[in-house]
Amino acid sequence: MLVIGVDEAGRGPLVGSVVAAAVAFPPGFRIDGLTDSKKLSEKKREALYNQITRECYWSFAQSNSNEIDQINILEATMLAMKKAVEQLMLLLEDNSQTISVLVDGNRCPDIENCRAIIKGDLTEPVISAASIIAKVTRDRQMIALDQEYPEYGFAKHKGYGTRAHLEALANFGPIQGQHRFTFAPVKKLIRP
């Protein structure tokens, strides 16, 4: 049986995509130091990301801020997770084996043989690996967005509603196509 781990990054921020990753370990794969990506230093996350992307099967998918505003963050997250698993299935060499999908959290996307595990990124290494792929991918997107819009400080706060981000929003307004206009701190700024 092949086990696929799934996790996301970016549900809480006010800007950018929610990113979901799916990871499957090859037979006999071992890796030390896997845990919830938020509990790792950036340096350790990057090192694990490099090893996972080099030695494992993986994919990621995302729902952008427009999709989040249209269908809500939970549905956008489920959609990104489903897409990540579907993409990974296309990469796997042997689709004839039974597949089990383990998702971090309390809800599964519309996928067969799926089980949600609360705090699964702490207990299931394959979910921890997906957590790392999702977080590093999303953090890199925020660093790239920071290059385009340095006045917002995205490289530091990664789009979360920190005081610095809220002050930048008040001073410069939300960025069309990037900020999540249905999220309360952004919505408050665009009322007529």
C-alpha cells in the first residue's frame, strides 16, 4: 500500500494563495527530523525540503486569492489538496497499488481512501513532509511578492495580519489579485 501525506500552508494570511502539498515516500525511504513545518527553523525546513524534493514523489497545488474570495478559504483549501493529490497520482509509476491518503486536520477533501488526522503533521512523517513542501513553497511565493511590493514587508510576515502588515494595508491599500478581500481586515478597508 502506498501512503500519501497531504498538508497545506497559508489558510490564515490576508494575502496570496493557499498551498497544498502531497508527498509519497519511495519504499525504504528514511529521513530524520520531520515534524510540523512551523516547529522547524527556516534553515532546517529548507534542508528537509531539498531532500524530500530530491528523493520522494511530491506535488503541490494552490488556490489563489480570487478563488479564496469566491468559494471561501476552507473550500479553496480542500480544492488545492484534491488537485495536489491528483497531480501526484499522475507522477506515480505504479497506479495499480492501493493508495491511502492521510490529511492533516479534521476534514478530508473529496478523495477516496482518505483519513483526516488532527495534528497529523506531528505524528505522521509523510504528512510532515507535505507540511514542509507546502510551507517552503508558500514562503517563497511571499518572498517573491515582497520583491514586487517591498512596502508591505511580505518577506518578514509572510502575509499574516501582523501590525506591520495592517499598517501597510492602511497606508497603501490592498493589492488587487493578491489580498483576500473577504478577510475582515482587508474587507474593512474597502467598504464604500
